[in-house]
Amino acid sequence: MVAIVTTRQCFLAVTLGVGLAIAGQVVAAPEIGPLPVLKVNEARAELGKRLFFDKRVSGDVGVSCATCHEPENGYANKDALSKGYPGNKHFRNAPGLINTAHKKVWMHDGRIGTNLNDVTREMITEDYIMNMDMRIMQERFKQDPLYVEMFEAAGLGEPSNGGVRKAIPEYLKTLTSRGSPFDKGTMSASAKRGMKLFKGKAGCVACHNGPVFTDGKAHNTGVKENFDVWLDPQRHQAFIAYAAFMGIKNYMNLKRDPGAHLQKHAADGSDMGRFITPSLRELKYTAPYMHNGMSKTLADVVGFYNRGGDNDRNKDARIKPLKLGKTEQKDLVAFLLALSGEPLTSSKHVWQEAYPVEYPVIANWLNVPN
Amino acid sequence: MGLFNKAEQKVPILLLIITVVVIAMATMAAVTFAMGDKPPATASKVSLSPVPVAEPTQPQVETFVKMADPEIPPLAPLGPPPIPADNPMSDAKVALGKLLYFDPRLGGDASISCATCHEPEQGWSFAEGISRGYPGTVHWRGSQPVLNAAYYNKLFAAGSTPSLESQAPSAARGGVAGNGENDIMEARLRLIPDYVNRFNDVFGEPWPTINNAWKAIAAFERTLVQRDTPLDKYLLGDKTALDDQQLRGKVLYEGKARCILCHNGAFTTNEKYYNIGVPRAMRWEEDGLAQVTFRFEQYAKGTTEEMYRTIKDDAGLYYRNKNKWSMGKFRVPTLRYTKYTAPFMRQGQFYTLEEVIDFYDRGGFDEEGRTTSFPETKTPLIQKLGLSDEEKDDLLTFIEALSGDEILMDKPKLPPYKPLFTRAELQTAQVEK
């Protein structure tokens, strides 16, 4: 049985703990389909591209955005848990950034649901991610003649931290999926059978819907914890800093990722372990999967859902064994792979010129304005 | 500089008038002087001009000192440092503070500790004019020596923080210093079992907190003092502790060379703020990275748009009170332990004590005739001194007597991280979740 309900009703149903006793209200989920075309300011996107690959965006110039969001991995990362800032490591999987500009909510816990300008700021300044005082970053870029030129050309005036926060999201708009078999209508027979399962027996479309294949909502699907978060003190320290900052109770003893619990802090903890539905586009490049990289392959992911997820008292009632046969599982994987387009790894999307190793001295410093 | 408008340029004239009045009322001189950062009234032979005098005077400093005696604390043996009531000392706290002082995990990327910029082997300071700063940056001032810092009422070159307990986090968190955030630094401490035990023992709290870390570091720093210099010994009655040349230097220090006017009392500083004419650091004209930090500091310390665009030097006390008469003023530092803390002045403008003495002898000019970027606020206390080479030598040997033996320290072995939970505990939690 597959129940397709509106996301709002899903949320209510889960919140009230009444499961799926609302079959009478079943309506269609937003259609899966091609992505809309985004209008891009070229000069601004070009600036954003240079910034995205520039380690001077981080506090100790050790990491760039691309350190964790690598083009060859769909702007995600091969590591189950992300690298994070030097001196610590991260406690979650770096999500792929292709199509991120099409989303309405960001981060695995959905803590930022405003816009990519804010997400950019959070990534740059967060101490366990890039740990940058943006006032220093701004002055670094005023000291780079090419940036001075590019900010001006982008209509952003002199280099500023506000300008960075406009340019990087503009670049992210260019990271849009193009040419997937699904979009081109060139899916294999297996993938087509998979799509039928996706919309039907497997029930995926209940949450993975719309052109980005996500409802933008948080759900608990019963993913196992990745123990490396706690067994590696460099990850655990970032986790503690995060949980303390987010006001999670008893954060020193926490042995599970609270996920979107930080949005409402349900007193009974019933919202612990919910994570924002990820997009299913470009999965060909973005293994491993889940918020903590616990699924190595798409076959693992399908297997996980086929067995009804793993144990979690807060698990969404809709996550139940699917009873898919081996061929059905393969067909589903074939469909998921058909949602991946051409890799975005050429100079169109990747800044390939070298960055200066020094900040050139401003000549006649005494007599020119700062 | 474009920083002073016409209305403000009236101020020196006004002060000149005031100064003249004050001189007429000689008894008020000492009072005015005691205010420190106001242009002080001085003895009648002392020039009134806020800009340097044209020719060397032979000021009757002895007379001046005598007149101002009640206001100028004499040199004295250094006592124990003050201990704040809310952070009492204990051996365990000091031992913990020592570990933390050397631990780079109290910094942004866990690569630099307090000791990185305040190295025991470098006079508990950093042997470059401008300190190295956080990786990817350079600082904009020299490191202040930590040794004897326990005696200051205010820390940092312009006195921006009131205690060692508040200085440590300002340095550990500053973007061009430690660039650490409280939450991650505290989390790191909690994953080091030896620290968990020690914090618990010292502070009686279940987990290390970052504020207690600063307290422990401050307690350690209060043990970094030197009270047995030749001068201390001399003043305590050992008349052989200073030789004849040093004694001649002492007379100069307290008289003709005018050092005692500001470098007085047991700690050899009145802890007031003056612009003595130190010229701009050359590095800002020569190093792009230093230019980056220079602008950042203007931005971070809260300046006007106009000032951000035009200023080309460190405005010192101004950043604290935003009073234009504080431009270019810095707190008088102690002269104790200076044998080991070169280079000198806020950006290490002078490499040796000889250069420093020459600078004062010229009335606040370097050997190329450069002086402060803020001539409006230069203190008239600084005058050409007319010291002979022999006198300069004498003075130098006396100033060296303000330092005892070099105080060195081996870096301690730091305790390691350990996972807080076992795999079995995590597995149990997984099953129960």
C-alpha cells in the first residue's frame, strides 16, 4: 500500500502519531520533472566560481568550499563524514551542491531555510567548517587585484563580505543538472520500470518529489548512527560544539545525531533523528549516502528502504518493508542513476587558474586611500 | 592625515594657554602630570610646544623631579603580583594553566598556542616587530611579553582589557591571533581525560569550561614574574648589586634622561598613555599581508568610514575611547626584563635598547628623523636629552639591571584526546534509540 499525501498532512500525521489513518485524503505529490531554468548573472557567477575554489575564504587558508564539495563527486565528497576545518573534522556527510540553488531549505537538519546567502555565510564563518572572520576575508580580497576587478565587473563595488555572499550563490545557480536520461527521455527499460516503482510500490515519491526530488521536509527514516562521529574526538568535538550552540539538552551525553530536533526541540525528543529529504539527482557521483554516509552504494540505500529502515523509535510510520524483489531493486537503482546528468567538471564550472601565493603590496600605500 | 578638522585644531592653542596658566601656578604641575594622557605642565625650562623642540635644552629635571616628587613613585623592589579574589592561586591550577598555555588546541585550527606568540625563548614574547599571527595572517602589533604581565592593571599595548583572565580569550579568539571560538575550544578540552580530571579537581565542576581555562592560564601567568633583578637586590640593601656605571645610569634615569617621569614605581611604569613620537612601522608600506591586517584592524576596532580610508598608523588608545586626543597614545610598558624582549615599541620599531635610548635622546625621532603620525598628541614630556655617548652607555647598563637571569621553561608534554564513549556504549545506545 502506498499512501501519497500532501507534505503538510504527512507532517501532521507524523506529529500526531496517527500514522497513515488518513487514506481518504490522499492527493498527488508535486510532479517529478525537469528543473526550471535559472537566470544567471554571468559576471557575478564567474566571481562566485573563483571564490568557491579559493582557500583564502577560510580562516587559516587551509580549505576552500571545494575541499568538501568536490566537482568530480557531484560537489559532494567521497568521505562518509566531511573533512571540516583543520584542527577538527565534521560529523556529517557533505551534501552534493548540484541543484542546491533550486532548494528552499538547506543543511541536513534544515536549520537554514532562508536563502543561499545565509547558507554561504554560515559555511564560511562556522568554526568547525571554515572558521573565517569575514572582515579579514574582505580585506584579503581588496588586496587581490583580480578580485577588485571582478567585484567591480559583477556590479558589487569593492570586495566586501556581502559581495561574497551574493557571488557564491550566483555561481551555485550554474550548478544545475542538465542532460540526465530522465530529463532527456532516454531512460532504459529497467529505469522506466524503476520509475514506476518509485512512484508506486516503493513509495519514494511521497517525500522525494518535485523537480529536485525532495519535499524539503525533515523525516526520520531510521538511519543507523555513524559511530565515527563519537569515536574520533576531532569529529566529536565539532558535534559537541554544534549541539551546545544549538541548545540541545544533555549534549555531552548525546549518542545520536539530533538532526532537525533543533528546529522545535520537542520536549519528549520525538523529533530526534529527522533529516531533510535529500535530492536524488546526481547520485551517480555523490556516494556515500545519507546524512552520515552510512550507505556506501545506491543498492545499499534501496536495500535499507526495502527492509523498512533500521530501528528508531521516532521512525516515520511510512517507512515499512517494501517487499521488492531483486529485479525490482535493480530497476529502482537504474531509475535513480537515470537522474544523473553530465558531470560539471569543466572550466565552465571549475576555476582552473592558479591563485596568487602572496598578497601584492599596495604601492604608494601612504598616499592612496585604504 | 585628514583626521583633524579645523575646530579640533583649536585644541592645541587652548591647551597651550592652559599650560601657561599651569606653569604660573607651579603647584598644579604635578596634578596635571598625574593625569597622564593630558599634555602635562612641566617645569619652566621645559618647552611648551607639543611638537619637538628645535634645539636641545638642558632641562632642570632634577628640579622637576623634586617638585613633582609626591606624584612620582620612586623605583622600588617588586613585590608579589596582585591576586584577584575571584581567582585564587593553587599549585594544581597553575600546573593546569601551564599545560593550557602551551596547548595549541586552544586556538582555531589547533596549530598555535599562547606560547607560539609568547615564547619563553623569545622573552615570553615574539622576536619580530609585528607578531606572526594566526596562520594565513600576520598580526599588526608586536607580542607583549607575558613575563611580569601579572603586574599590569590593563593588558594589551593600548590597555584594552582589564585582567589576565580577559586578555587570554581576547588573544585566543582574535582573528589575527588565535582565531578560536569558545564552543569548539571548550569541546576539545572535554575530550582530553587528563584535563577533565584536572579541571574537576581545580574548579569542582563536572566538565572543563572555557572560562575556567582562562582562569587557569591567568594563574600560571601570575607565576611568571621576576623579582630578583640587580635593581631589586640593590634596593633591598645589597649595595654591591649595581656597579658604579649602573649607579651613574640610575642618576640619569631619575634625572637628565627623564625616564622616571613615566617609568616609575616598582613596576617601572605609571601605566598611563602617551604619544612619545614612535614612527609608523615600515612594514605596512612593504608587505601586502600586513596591509590586509592593517585595514581589518581599523574595521574591527570601529572607525569611521573616513578614518578607515585615510588612517596610515596605529591610533592606539583612540580605538578604546574614540577621543581624537588619544590618537597614537599607548600605555607605558615596564622596562623590566627588556634585556630579553627585543624588538621594542608597539610594532618593534627599534631592535635594540641602544636605538631606544637614541630615539629618546633625539626627542622622539628615529635616526632618519621620522616621528609620530599624530604630532598633535605627542607629549611635551619627550624632549631632546643631550646625552653624551658615555651617558647613554651608563643609562643602558642601568636599564639592563632591570632584568635578571633569563627565565626559560621546557614545553610540557600535552595530554592526548580520548573518545568519550566506547563502541559498546554506542552500540547500546543504537539498539535503544
